[in-house]
Amino acid sequence: MIETFDNKKWKKKDIIPKMYDDEFYYGYLGKNALSSSEFKNILSGTYGEDNNLPKQALRDGRLIHLAVLEPHRLDDLIIIDSTKGSKAFKEAVIEYNDAMVYTKRELKKCTELASNVTKDFDSFLLLDECDLELPEIKMIDGLPVRAKADAKKGKHIIDLKTTSDASRFEQSINNFSYDLQGALYLDIFEGNRFSFIILDKITGEVSIRELTSEEIKSGKAKVKKAIEIYKNVYANKC
């Protein structure tokens, strides 16, 4: 049984199908459950801060993820053949929202980058016959925690990461708590391996990096620390 922060109790068979809907997953559960991103924010002291306006890196990442994992959903986007500063773009953002509106230039750049992943032989083998964009939720130490795996093959969890400098990805594992994400996803999805497909947005290079047992161990420690901070600092404020 899953109990969300609004004290509503859910059976797994009832809540999981709803989690395929972005409005429910990011909207309702964004307010009534935790996630790896929120655990990272708890550790950095930025939990609860307003991040409504996506940065360009987040916009690019979303488009690339869609192009690689859910290309059919690109048809749902509003594509404007002008700049982000144009009247047409601004009006479209007001009518829809900035997560749905992109320029033709953004789409072209990101679909071309995404094709590097789909054409990469090792990435193709890793993603072949995977379950894609798979949601899951679990009670961890009495807290509801949501996750959405980019890809899952058996007990192997795969996450697509975009970066402006793949040569610094090793530092990013600790600096951006990718180890926390990996450890948390392995727990939630009951997996035993966690790998990143890394796309360098500048060079177009694609590589694969699996988390080591030591990194997973450090990730588990971060999860434990984040839960401790949440319960001591934030729980009574919700």
C-alpha cells in the first residue's frame, strides 16, 4: 500500500497506471511524493524552491529523451518556426506551457543529437527489448518515493544523460549525485545493475558507464542522509 503526503492510500495496481500520465506523475505526485531529484535538493538545501522556468539544458534534455525513447510524443509538441523571443513563441507558451513549446531550431538540433544514440551499436543493444519510461513507486522508511526509469531490461536499469562535457562525467557522478539516483532506482525497481548512456551535446559522442558497487554504496548513504534530513527538517512543514 502506498500512502501519499495527502494521506491518501493507494493500491499499487491503481496508482501505477496513473503514473504514465505526466500531469499525474509530475503534478500530483510532485506535491505528494518524493523522488531522486528531490532527495538531491534536500542534500543541497534547495528543496521546495521554485524551478518553474526550465533552463535550456533541461529543454534540450527533454527533447533528446523524447526523440530517443518516445519519438511518437514529438508529434504532441508545439513547434514554432521562429526564435524564442518572437511574438508567436511567447503567445504559444501562454496558450500551452513552456514544456510543450519549442522552436524548429531546437527540435532539429536535438533530434540530430538523439540519432547518435539510436545509431550507436552498444546503446542499441542496451536499449533493445527494454521497457521504456517505466514508472514505479515505493514506500521507503515511511515515505512515498516515485521514480521513472528511462529503460529497464530485466534487473538492469538504464538512464540517458545529456552533458556538455562527457569528459567530466566521472566527477558528475558524485557532484550531481548520480550515485544517489542509481542506488534509489535499484531499490525501487528491485534491480541489480544501473548504467548510464551518456550523450555529449557538443561532440555528439555516445558512451556507456555502469555504476560500480562502491558508487552504489555511496548512493545508498546519500539516500539515507536525505531521508534523515527530510524527516528532521521538512516533514512537519508539509
